[in-house]
Amino acid sequence: MGVRVADPVRPGDRMRVELHNSDGATSHHIEAEVAWSAGQRAGLRWLHLTPEQERWICYRLAPTPLRWEVVALLAICTLDMLTTLWWLYTGAATEANPLLRPFAEAGLGPFVLAKLATFVPALAAAEWYSRLRPELVVPLLRHGFTAYVCIYGLLVLPQIF
């Protein structure tokens, strides 16, 4: 793990590092040895990790799958796009959103690109930021999903049935 150090260090130096969880609720004091150094940067090697510390570090540093909230929103947005495409193709409906209507009238490609541009960047940003501030982002994602399903159910489904 690479870190910034206030004072110069040399390979072989030992230090006690305190790592904090992003929510600030948990932290671990871990003994480390300097593996390399360059100016104010150093690479650390963990020493004498307990199984709990090893799990804690692996969980936080390992690549993680997408949050289920992001996957759920991605699924409902994609379903909305696909059903809209089907209804446009069959002539059963026209695009109700005035911002997306010109793209729908321009054809399949422009509509798909415009529709994806309305939700993919936002979901990517939410996924990234949820790793930094889960206490803020995760409830917003859940409320967003609930609102999307409710609005879809109240405004779109009655037009079909």
C-alpha cells in the first residue's frame, strides 16, 4: 500500500498505521514495514496481521461489484428504454418526454444514445461516490429507485392497461 509520509523513511523502517473506514465508525492499528520510499511517498508491507485485520483490509481494498441499488436502477432504466422503444416501434405510443422526443423522432440510434446519457453517467458517479460516502449515496439510490418505480407505475402503466 502506498502512503504519504511527513518525515523521510527508509526501507526496513517500521511504523504503526491507523486505517479508518470511510464511514469513520471503525479503524484498525496495523504494524507495517517500509518496502520502498521516494521523497514523501512510501510503500508499506503489513506485519503480523490478525485474521480480522486481514479480512478488514481485503474487504476495503479488493475490487467490489456494483452496488445492488445501482444495478436495480440500471435495470429499471434499461427496461423503461426498451419498453419505450417497443412502443415507438409498434406505434403504440409516442415519447412523452419533450427533451427526448426529438431523439426518438430521429431514430433508434439517437434515441438510445440520448436515453443512456440520461442515466448511465449519473449511475456511474453514484457508484463511485457511494464508496466514499455510503451513508449519503445509498439512501439516495434507494429513494431514487422507489420514486422511479412509483412514477412509472402511476404515469406509464395506466396508459398500457
